[in-house]
Amino acid sequence: MDNLRNILKKINIKGELRFDESMSMHTTFETGGPADIYTAPADEDELLALVKAVRSAGIPAFILGGGANLLVSDLGIRGAVIDMKNLSAIKIDDGNFICQAGAPVDSACEAALEAGLGGLDAFYGMPGTIGGAVWMNARCYGISVSDIIRSVKYADSSFNCITRSFAADDFSYKLSPFQGGDSIILEAVFSLPPKDRKEIKAIMHSNREDRRAKGHYSGPSAGSVFKNNRDFGKPSGVIIDSLGMRGTKIGKAKISDGHANIFINTGGASSEDIYRLIKLTIDRVSSAYGYLLEPEVQLIGDFSYIR
Ligand SMILES: Cc1cc2nc3c(=O)[nH]c(=O)nc-3n(C[C@H](O)[C@H](O)[C@H](O)COP(=O)(O)OP(=O)(O)OC[C@H]3O[C@@H](n4cnc5c(N)ncnc54)[C@H](O)[C@@H]3O)c2cc1C
């Protein structure tokens, strides 16, 4: 690791480079221990050079979007965290709506509104970046990212930059072809139909208000903790709610009073508190109904020490 620190210090990085950076500053749960290396490359060339240097040294590189779907261990992340935040350009070119991966979803929604293009409006108010939304195949108000995506530009594990379109069945509910691999999403092109600006604005406003009413913004969280599973017949939140678990606390982590599938950091929670609450919920639902809830939140780093 010291060797890599020296290599990185020698690369004349235009973006940010820090060591032992607390991940609590980069996750919407506001928890998580230190990353050995944190870097926010200034542009695509620097991003690829950095990831290549890190991975060639045999050190893992974790790609960070907005940190809106992450539970990072209190022990932190070994290796490098590469923050995409500076790759955030949005442009419209020949009918294509093109977003760099680090563009915040809300910024993309606002740019689409300005251009009078519909489709992204459903995603307004969802924290995170375009890259994270593609990787997660995020879904809001009945629309998945895969419903509106035209193509994705990404760097594969050999750092070849590829632009390709995907078939409908390459994606499914909260699953994308990028999960389980180490490709880096660089850019997404969306297929957005023209739509009346007033209508777009009304949808954006009503979705944001609906989220507010459901308590999405009532404290640091990562949105829904568990995926929904059609086989269970009901949304995960309804199942958890049926066990009277709203308001359940472990340490400073709490199941939201407003929505049983949203867990909140009430102030000073550790990732361990949240992890234990996740495990408790899985165990209670499994004992009551035999259903095994699947976390949607990505567990990053080592949680194996928690019994
Ligand atoms: C209040 C609130 C409400 C939410 N509501 C919803 C909702 O309605 N629907 C929904 O689907 N989700 C929702 N979420 C969860 C979250 O917003 C989404 O999952 C979002 O898409 C995560 O994007 P991100 O940029 O924050 O990704 P991160 O959390 O940073 O990363 C998620 C995963 O994507 C990978 N990744 C990110 N960017 C890249 C890239 N460029 N290349 C390769 N891999 C990458 C990361 O390595 C990680 O594995 C909500 C979260 C909050 C806090």
C-alpha cells in the first residue's frame, strides 16, 4: 500500500487525492470507516490512468457514485475509492441525451426538463449519480433506468472503452449487466421523448413531495434497504410493517416511523448498528413468514466480525 501511495503521489493528479478518508463523508447513511485511498479524478483520462495504476499494483479500486446505496463497514475500505463526481457533464447531441456517470440524477432531470424531454422525470428526488443508477438499474414510480437507456459507454476490465446498447433482458428488476464485474460506467445515453415542460415539472414536483411525505428525507438513509420480491406477494416495507417493526432501534439506527423499508441514522449511528438492524429484520421476517429478504443496499467492506 505504501508503494501505491508513492506511485499515486508521483502521478500528477489534477483531481483530489487523500489517504485514510472517512467514508461517512461520502455515504448518505453518513457512516463508514476510512478508505485507504480516496481520489476524485478530474476527467476520464485521469480516471482510467488511476484505476489502471491501482489495479496493476494488485490493489482493489471501488467506484463511488453518490454513496446513496452503500453501507460501508466501520472498518472502512481497503484499497482505493474512486469518486466519479468530477465526471458530471450533461449534453444533448443529435437527439441523444448524454450524461457522464458522475452527473447527479437530479441535475440530469433538471437538464431534461429544460430541454422538454420526458422519461427522467420519474427519477427526480432520487439521490445518487447516473452511473450508480445504471449500475443498480434504479427504479422509481414504475420506471426502471433500463426502460429509458439507449446505450452505455464503459471501460471494461482491460480498460477498453466500449459503447454498446443493451437488449431489454440484459437488465431486470434492480439488476444490471455491470453487477458482479469490474467495468467502470463512463457515460449513459438516454432515449427521451419530447414532453410538455409543465407536465414534466408537475411529475417531478409530485414525486418529490410523495417522497417527502413517505419520510425519504427524514434523516440520513440509503432509501429502501431491501429489494421487493414478487413471490412474497407484498412489498418488503409492508411485510416488515406487519411485524410492528417501525421505530425499532439498535444503537442509533432506527427503522423509519414513516416507512418500514427505510432505515435512518438518527445521529451518530455506526454501520454496525445499521447492519445489526438489517440482520434483525431479516431474522424476524424469516421466522414469521419464511421469506428471506434480500438487501438492496450494497454492503462494502468487512462485516464478518459482527456476530
Ligand atoms: C432518500 C433515498 C431515496 C431513494 N430512493 C430510491 C428509489 O426510489 N429507487 C431506487 O432504485 N433507489 C433509491 N435509492 C437508492 C439510491 O439512490 C440508488 O440506488 C442510486 O441509484 C445509487 O446511486 P449512487 O450514485 O449513489 O451509487 P453508489 O451508492 O455510490 O454505488 C452503488 C453501486 O454502484 C456502483 N457504481 C456507482 N457508479 C459507478 C460507475 N460509474 N461505474 C461502475 N460502478 C458504479 C458502486 O460501485 C456500487 O456498487 C434511494 C436512496 C435514498 C438515500
